[in-house]
Amino acid sequence: MNKKSGYVFVWPIGTRIIHWMMALSFTTAFITSFYEDLLHDHVALGFIFLIIIIYRIIWGFVGPRYATFNTFKLSLPELKLYFSEKIQNRWRQIPAGHNPASSWFTIWALGVGTIIVTSGLLLYGIQEAKGFFRFLNSDFSQYMGILDSIHKYAAYLFAFWVFLHITGVMIEQFWHKTGMVLSMINGYKKTQGEDTQVKPYLSFFAYTTIVIAIVTYFFIISSNYNFLTMQKYTNVYYKEVHPVFDKECGDCHSAYPPFLLPKKSWERVLGKLDNHFGEEITEANISRSEQASIKEFLLANSAESSTREVSVKIMESLGDRRPKAITKTPYWREIHKDIPKSAYKDKDIKDKSNCKACHKDFEYGNLDDMNIIYKNK
Ligand code: HEC
Ligand code: HEC
């Protein structure tokens, strides 16, 4: 029943759409990962990738001819032979389904892809305190760094793998002239074999997955906080939590949330109020008992006692140092290093310690990436 003579129908439309969705969601998620304030978009794209990965693994067991793992060519001698033929450009008929290289590529990509999405979800929960796993933030905050590395290097590995894959396809296309690029567009390969036929329930499964992936993407994009992206930390109303602190320490600048500095730093700040960054704060301004109450509050809620990303990272970056300012911590400097000095000349910003100018809801202890309102001009 070959519709085109000399060609085999290998990739049904659902498979092709899913292939391109995977390629596109990975690429865009990869690009957005370099921008802190695009984390939300990154996560939405990551969810497409996640759904496609799960689908593809199931498809590998139940799917049609050429798609199932048991049709993959995974013997090493075969792979070696494949490459040696390719390098010598000796014409062999290409297999209708996966060739040895693309068999290995798919298995490997699904493995690394699984690592990427799992570590991504965990990182989102543990580091950002968001998503399904936000409840893990309090107990596993020490794993932020390692999870971040796993997620990042797995993604680099995947990107490198994609590069090899594209190189391979280009070689097929332009050197061996097997028309491989077209096969993922129109579904046909120039070879011999039987056409693939997809049972209706499998088509339904493929189309449902495509719809779910797209709907999930728009669901995340269109609302900041939903059950997939919910954050554990909400705004803290210091005015209610500790009115004295909010009033007295929020008089000249917005009150810096206690979790931004360690205990020793707060002790240093409060120990020298008579020379507070050039200002003189006396007991006439803040009474002795108010100072004691503020100190108690700051020490009880310092960076050491918080599992927020910013607290953990500030503590990690400090080592033994205990500076008096947040802007003196290596973490703060590192994360803001791309902001040009000229930005602080802006009349609405004025100073780097004016966090509120660039972080919406800063006065409520909110440092969510989505609330960054400064855009490099
Ligand atoms: C009289 C005004 C005034 C009051 C009241 C005041 N501060 Fe400050 N604070 C300043 C100034 C000025 C700076 C220097 C940075 C700036 O220009 O905003 C500063 C800076 C800071 C910084 C360092 C910010 C950075 O750069 O990382 C911390 C921490 C801080 N204040 C804590 C407090 C605390 C805690 C209280 C309450 C006990 C308090 N401040 C009350 C004027 C004040
Ligand atoms: C001139 C604008 C500006 C000022 C002022 C500013 N920030 Fe930021 N901040 C940014 C930008 C932009 C980013 C994102 C940086 C990036 O992604 O490269 C950021 C990132 C951060 C992050 C990391 C967020 C995350 O979840 O990864 C923290 C924490 C943070 N800022 C804290 C502060 C604090 C505390 C202050 C005040 C002492 C402050 N910032 C002042 C612009 C500013």
C-alpha cells in the first residue's frame, strides 16, 4: 500500500508534531534559562518538554512500527558498522525506522531528558519554593547547588547531543543525499519496508498529548500563580508581624527583611546605630527597648534560619565574613554584576541599596524573579 513508490511512510503526523514540539520546547527553554526574569516562561516551556518526554517513553512501549524501543538497533557492532559506512560514504540502504545512531540518540535523549525534567521540577521546588515540590524547600535547601548543576549540565549535554543529531542529519541530507530532513516533515523515507499504520487509539493518545502540552503552556503563561507554579512564600506584612521594626527601620529606606543577613551582621548593624551608613540614629529616634525588640526579631529570623533561595545563597557566598550590608555580600554582587553603574544615576533608583526600585513588593520580603521590574535600558 505504498502511496509513493520507493518511499516508506515512517513517521505519522502525530510523531512529527511531537518531534518538533520537543525540539522547539527544548531550544526555547534553553534560551530562556539564561534570563533570571524569564524563569516563568522557562518553566512553562519546560512543562511542554516534560509532557513530551513522558509521552515518548510510553510511546516507546505501545507505539506503532518504527517507534517502539524493541525495533531500535542497539547492538554496538551495528553502530560501529553504521559509522564506518557513513564515514566512507558507502551507499547502503537506510533502514525504514531508526538507524543505529538515531536509536542510541533517542534512548540517550530520553534518559537525559528525564534527568532534566526531574531535576528541574525538584530545583523549582527546593530552590524557588515553587511548584509541586515547594514543600521540599524547608528540608532540602542544602541541595540547591547540586540540583542546579545537575539540571544545567544535563541541559548542556542535551544541547550538545542535539548538535550531534543535527550534524548527522545534515550529513545524511547533503552528503549521502538520503533526504532525511524531509522525512520528519512529510513522514516519508526513501527506502524499502512497510508503511507504518497507527491504530486509532494511539492517534488519539498522540493528539491528546499535543493538546495537553499546549494547554499547559498557556495555562502557566496566563496566570502567575496556579497549582503548577504556586510559591510557598507569600508577601510578609512586617507592619503586622513586627510593627516597631517596620516603622523604625522602614523610615529612611524600606525595611530590609531579616532573612537577608546573618545574625552577626545584624548585631553589627544594630551595634553601631550612632554611625549608621553616615546617619546618626540615637535613642531619641529608636528607644533602647525598641532597639532590643528589633534585634531580637532580626536575629530570630536571620538568613541562617531561612531556607529561601536568597538566604541560602547569601550564607554560602559569605563563608566567615559578616558584612553590615546586603550589597556587600558576594552573592548580591554576583547577581547584580550586569547592572551598569549608570543605572544608579536614574532618579527613581538612586542607590543600589534601593532594592524596592527594581524589586516589586520588596518591602514585603518578596524577591520573586517575576517581580523584577528593572529592565536593562
Ligand atoms: C535615619 C535614617 C535611617 C534609619 C532610621 C535606618 N537606616 Fe538603615 N540605612 C540608612 C542609610 C542612609 C543607609 C545607606 C544606604 C542608603 O543610602 O539607602 C542605610 C543602609 C542600611 C543597610 C545596608 C543596605 C545595603 O546596602 O545592603 C542595612 C542592612 C540597614 N540600613 C538596616 C537598618 C535597620 C535594621 C534599621 C532599623 C534599626 C535601619 N537601617 C534604620 C538610613 C537609615
Ligand atoms: C537597579 C535595579 C536593582 C536594584 C537596585 C536591586 N536589584 Fe536585585 N536584581 C535586579 C535584577 C535585574 C536582577 C536579576 C539579575 C539577573 O538575572 O541577572 C536581580 C536579582 C536579584 C536577586 C536574585 C533573584 C533570584 O531569585 O534569583 C536577589 C535575591 C536580589 N536581586 C536582591 C536584591 C536586594 C536585596 C537589593 C537591595 C539591597 C537589590 N536586589 C537591589 C535588579 C536590582
